[in-house]
Amino acid sequence: MSSSLTEIVLSYSYLVQDPMPTLARFPNLWILVLHNRAFLGKQMVCSACGFCQLRHLRLLKLHELQTLIVEGGAMPKLLSLKIEGCNKLEGLPMLGKGIVRYQ
């Protein structure tokens, strides 16, 4: 795939392995949307210094997602984060601070 992609939308992909390490390699990615069972795993990790240009992240209807880890330095330009329909998610990611757990 082209490294010049600025937007990726995945839907009904049924991925079982965390897609974030691969998606973070797109240096010009501004918008990332994962929805409707795009990912069937329980944990996603946005590694340090990944997604250097990402502005908008949408995680919608990822029914098995329990943990989203955002390591320090990841997504430094993120402007908006929308998480909806991820009912098993145990907490909200705090950029560079890991996860804030629900009480």
C-alpha cells in the first residue's frame, strides 16, 4: 500500500491481530477509522512515536476490545478521539499516560 495514504477506514475486516503496529507505519495518515468488527481482539497498542501525523481516530463497534494502550509520544497531533460501541473497553486512553480505568 502507498505510504502517502492520509485516510484509512476498516470495516468488517475481522482482524484478530492488533492492526496498530502496521497502521502506524503510514507516515501521512491523518484519519483512522476502525468500525463494525474491523478488529476482533481484546487489546490494541499505539506504540511510542507512532501515528506522528494522525489527527482523528474513530473506534466504533469493536465489541471485543477491552484495552487500548497509548504509549508516550504516540499520536502527538491527535485532535479528536471518538470511541463508541466498544462496550467491553475497561478504560479510556490518556495520551502518554496509559489508561484511565473505569471505576
